[in-house]
Amino acid sequence: MLAVLRHRTYRHLFAAQAVALTGTGLATVALGLLAYDLAGADAGAVLGTALALKMLAYLLIGPIATALAERCSRRTLMCAMDLARAAAALALPFVTEVWQIYVLILVLQAASAAFTPTFQATLPEILDREEDYTRALSLSRLAYDLEALSSPLLAAALLTAVGYQWLFTGTAAGFLASAVLVVSVAIPKPRTEPSGGRWARTTRGFKLYAATPRLRALLCMHLAVAAATAMVVVNTVVLVQGVLGRTAGDVAIALGAYGIGSILVTLATPRLLRRRSDRQVMAAAAFTLAAGLTAIAAALATGAFDWTWLLAAWTALGAATAAILTPTGRLVTASAAAGDRPAAFAAQFSLSHGWFLIAYPLAGWLAASDMAIAAAVLAAVAAAAAATGLAAWPARDPVAFLRGTERSEPAHGSSGTGPKAEAGTYVAQP
């Protein structure tokens, strides 16, 4: 997997992603402490609102920002977004009112909503070989998993020496380092230029998703991911401390089990995708998420749920989640011409995060009355999403990962006409 780091441009961009993620992790810890300072017992409500703003920024702002920036240099855009994120992070320690947190979080996440799809669309332009691109996707996913494990530890170590306000300085430093790394390399322009007016460019990615069977299926798979992730993120602390009566430190261990499961599958994904199709891997993972949530609901209802059971279930959910998230970039890349990829990745980023606006409150509201019912409802959501995705994804749909001369052909189950042609029909072998 590490062989892809021999590519200088990718190595710099991967380092930019890694340091920016570390900074984001520090900000997550610091933001909770800041919210408690300002709101006390209402800190949870503050963080919940901030999380909702984050998802709204991802859902609404990403495609708009990407469309507005399609005519400018990707390197310039990513650097500018890093600088905007750094400025917002530096301003956070000086806020005195809760509404100021909301404004700065909206700015920071709006910049991320423009940066991340652009970064994702750049990778297939600089990595010509399918094997290298798959390795890059696995490394990117691994960076997210390692950040989730390491950033809280780093924050805890720093808090023994400095106040939490200084963590925001670390966040800003991460974004500034990312900007420097992005500027240090040449990023190629898309091989084809986007066409149409501003509205057409804004909606191009959504039209592509609506017209492409495998992308509609991918969106269903991400609903299953959202259901499982919401169970873990929203309810881990309640399960560990409320249901099992364990300590706050065990909450971190439980989340670590989820991360370890994700890391193990992320490392295995490049080899797995050489033997199995994306459809086989992702569909199996989606049904595994549904089965895992069903088993959790049954264990809670029967009183069989214990600490060992939770660690095993969280590890399995993390592994299945990674099996869906890691190959996602391959499908989006193979489903759009080069000029359409920023719009396609923006739509993917927006739509996949939109599911969390449903899943997070659903997990929290249902768990407040009955945790077993919450797990059962989320299991039903995941099962329906997995079944719908599998049905929407044509069985004979081999992905052609093409380079050099882009071509778009209607694949099994598509007509090659209508919105698909405007958005850039997905690439498949006949």
C-alpha cells in the first residue's frame, strides 16, 4: 500500500490531508471544552447544533462552491480553503457568545465542503494506474481512522501542559501546513472542461447520481453506513456508561474497537478488490451492517448485551463501514468524465453526509426511550438500504478504470440518453 507514496505529488497531498485531519481532531476536543465553558449544562445542545450546521454545510454548500470554483486552479482553491479554515480556527478561542461558535463552525465546514471534493477529484488525475488509485483510497481512509484514534490522545497530552484554547492553534497550524504542502506541488488541470451555466454546473453531480445505476446504489449503501455510524457515535457513551455501568475511559476503548475494525479492512481492501468486484464487497458490507445492528437489538432486548459483546459488535460495524467507504472513490471516478469529477465528488460528499441529518437525530431520539428499539429501527433502515442498493446496481456492471482518453458508454440498464448524457455518463465496459 505504501508504494504509492513514491509518487511525489500524491505524497505531498496525502501529507496535507494527514496534518489537516490532525488539526481537525484537536478542534473537536477543544470545541467540546469551549462549549462547556460558554454553555455549561447546555453544552450538548450547542455541540448538537454545531454538528447539524456541519452537515448542512456539507449538504448545501459543497456543490455550490465546487461549481463556482470549477474555472479556477484546483491548487488555488484548496490553498484558499485551508487558509479560511485556519482563520476560523484561530478566531474560535476569542468567542464570547454561543452564536459566534455557530458562525465560525459554518465558515470552517463550508471551506471543508469545498476542499474535500476537490481533493478527491484530484487523486485520479495524478494516479494513472488503478492499483495506485485504490491504494491511495485505502491510505486516505486509513488516515481518517488513525486520526480518530490518535487525535484524542494527542489532545490529552497537550492539555497536561496548556489550556484547551491552544488546541485551536494546533488546528490552525495543521491547516496552514496543509496549504504549504498543496502549494508545493503541481496539480494537473482536468482533461475536459465543464460546460453549461452556473446552475447546470451546480446540479451536474446530482443529475449524474440520478441517472447512473451504480451511483444510486452507492447512495443507498451510504444510508446503511449512516445508520450504523449514528448508532456508534450517538449511543456509545449511553451503552457503555448507562447500560453497562462502565467508566468514561471505556467509552474511548469502545470507539477504538470501531476504529480498529475499520483499519483492518482498510488495509485489506486493495487485495480484496483484486479478487472481488466493488458491488460484491460493498453489498456484503451493507448487509453486514444491517445484521450487526439486528444482533445488537436482539442482545439488548434479551439482556445478553455485555462488554465483550459490545467490543465485538463495534469492531464488526467498523470493518463493514470501511468496506463501503474505501472503494467509494473508485466508483465516482469511473462514473464521470474528467471534467465532471469535481461535481460528481461534490454531489457524493453532499448526499452521503445528508443521510446523517436523518440518522443522528433518529438514533438519539429513539434511544432516549428504548435502546433496543433504536438499534432495531436503524437495522431496518440499513437492511432496506442494502436491499435497495443491490437491486439498483446491475449485476453485469464491470467498472472500467480508464486513463488517457476518456470515454463514456451507456452500461447495462442505461439508455445513454437524457440527463446522463449532460452530466457525463458513467464509464463501463460493454
